[in-house]
Amino acid sequence: MSRGYVFALGVFAVWRITYALTNEAGPARVLLKLRRAASRWGTVLECFYCASVWVALPAALAIGTTNVERALLWPALSGAACLAHRFTERNQTPMYWEEPEDDHVLRGHADGSRTAADSR
């Protein structure tokens, strides 16, 4: 099998497993129960992007042939699965946003004055 084909299979496997772990109840609600049990250790199974890092690790270990290749495959598989998730996600929410800061944390001009635009 070609390396590109194996990488593509790895990406889709990581995406599918991560999606199931973070979004589906599963047969007999076993995945939902797993998410609830894992919540003791944080929210890793509530966030697709977080969970994909850990799902990609065993995939990278299985696919890679050298330690360097495995180390590079780990973030590559996770990142590609995250891209696939962004393309298939129904609610496209921004991955990052900044909250507006209060005026009191803004610095004025060097002479200490502020303009009308600064006090919005």
C-alpha cells in the first residue's frame, strides 16, 4: 500500500473514532457512559480537538515505521482529522475569538492623554 493511502486511512480512522467518542451515544449508550466516566479527569472527551490528539497517538504508532515518522504522524493525523471535522461540522463556530477588553486596561498615549476613539 502507498504511504499516502495509509495516511488517508489513518486520518479518516482518527476522525471517525474521535467523532464517535465525542458526539455519539453508541450502542447501549456505552460511549455516553464512557464520556461521563472520563469527565473525572477533565473534558478531553467533550472536545473533538482535544480528543483527536489522543486518538491519533495509537494510530501514529501503528502506521509509522520509525520513531521520527511516528512523532510526525501524531500531530499530522490529529490536525488532518480536525480539518476534516471542520469541513463536516454543521454549526461552524469559530475556533478562537477574543473577548473585548474593558477600557481600563487600555493604555493611553505617551503623554497620558486619551482621544475620543480611545474611550469607546
